[in-house]
Amino acid sequence: MTLRLGGKLYLSTRSYLAEAGFSVYKAVVLTAIVLITLYPFWNTLVISLNQAVDTTRGGIYLWPRIWTFQNYKSIWVTANIPNALFISVARAVSSTILNLFLTTMLAYALSRREFVLRRPFTMIVLLSMYVNAGLFPNYFLIRSLHLNGTFWVYIIPSMISAFNFIVIRTFIKTIPDSIFESARIDGTGDFRIFRSFVLPLCKPVLATVALFVAVGAWNAWFDTLLYNSNKPELFTLQYQLMALLQQSMNQSRSAADINTAGMAANIIASTVTPISIRAAGTIFATAPILMVYPFLQKYFVVGLNVGSIKE
């Protein structure tokens, strides 16, 4: 009896030590992954807060060597940030609201079995995701619609997304049909069902899709180059930062040419450098997304599991 208890105690102790060892190993590995993931962002923040000329010497890793906010001040003054920030915020908010509302309406309509044309319409939507006419036909289409040179060129082409449609429709199909049937028995119309039942129940997937759409609209700049490059009042934040970085790189090349020619001039000494512009611009453009993401994180995790549970 004693040996048996001793054996059980030995196995219990061994199991406890193995579990404790695995917990320590897991904590160390996860901590290393977190540090490796966060270091590039932290290093970018450190460079953005360091003096531009001093940054070119290198050796800045965990802490600024010479603290300064001049990099952010230069971006704010020279890149017309207030107007570009307003355009980017207006674009992200408008695109997100319209894309969610219209895509969800389309997904709800094509998820109903009583809609006899749901299959051909679904096929048309899916084809738009796989077949693309190309850059030039899209440009001529936008020009023929007289959208170039306007704010609506940022909104109208992105009102419906085939990928978001698939994600939302898949989630709607997980909602029990009994909810819709009981609502129809009470005399509720489709739009009332959509507003009172579908939208509240789809909150997790809508938050996930909203994050995708908002980040995509916030980071977009190529359409500004194509359609609004001659309209400074319609420049987005990303396009302004890209143009400022290009201008800084051109100034850096000009300064190098002057120094190579032997002239005692150095225009970089009193301005920012491409490295500091890139770092400050990255932090400036990333900060709004980082402030919004924590509020959507709990819905984002749920939305990633869309379609995993069915009735």
C-alpha cells in the first residue's frame, strides 16, 4: 500500500514538474515572439523621435540618442497634414459605412433560399473577384463616369466587395432560419428583419469586415496618384507622406551632389532625412489604426471563426 501511494506521489510530482517546465518554456517562447514582433515598430518610433542627422550615424536601437519632435513638426508643416488627414478620415469612415451596409444587404438577399435568382447573382459577384479588366480599362471607366478629380472616386468603386460579401453571407447562413420565419409570421418585412435582426446578430463579422475596409481605405494612395494627382485639396494622408518622402530623397541626392562637387553646403543639416521622414510618417499613419483596433479586437477574434458553428 505504501509503495503504491509512493508511486502515485512520484508520478504526480513528475507530472507537476513536466507541466511547470512546459509552462515556463511556453512563456519564454511567447515572450520572445512578442519582442521580435514589437521591436520593428519600437525601433521605428525611436528613430522618429531622434534627431534626423544623428540618425544617419546609425547605432539607434532601443532609445533615442538625441530627443526631438522636429521630424513630426516638419511633416505637419510641409505636407499639409490637416487637410490630408481630414480627407483620409472622411474616406475611411464613408467607405466603411457604405461598404458594410450595401454588402450586408446584398449578402442577406443572396443568402435567402426563397430568392430564386440567388445563384446567378452570386456567380456574377464571384466573377468580379476573379476577373479584372486591368488598370487602363478601369481608368477609362472612371473617367467616363466623370469621377476623376472628385472625392467620390474614393467611395463609389469600393462600395461593394466580393470577398466581404462571401464572409458576411457565410455568417448570415449560420443564423437559424427559425428567427426569420417567426419574424415573417408576425408580419415583419425584409428590410425590418435586416435592420432589427440581421445587423445586430452580424455584429462580430461586421466589426471584422469594418476593420479590413477601414485599414484598406486608410492605407490607399495609388488611386490618388491615378485620379486626383492634380487636386492637392483631395490628397490623402498616405499620398502626402509618400510625396514628402520622395521630395526628401530628392533633396538628399541634391545635397550629395553638392558635397561631391566640393561646395560647402549641406541642406540636410537643417532639415529632416528620408530615414526620419519614413519613420515619423509610419508612426503618424499607424497611430489612428492602433487606437481603433482595441475596441474591435473582441469582435475581430469572433469574426475570424465565421461559419465554424452551424445550427
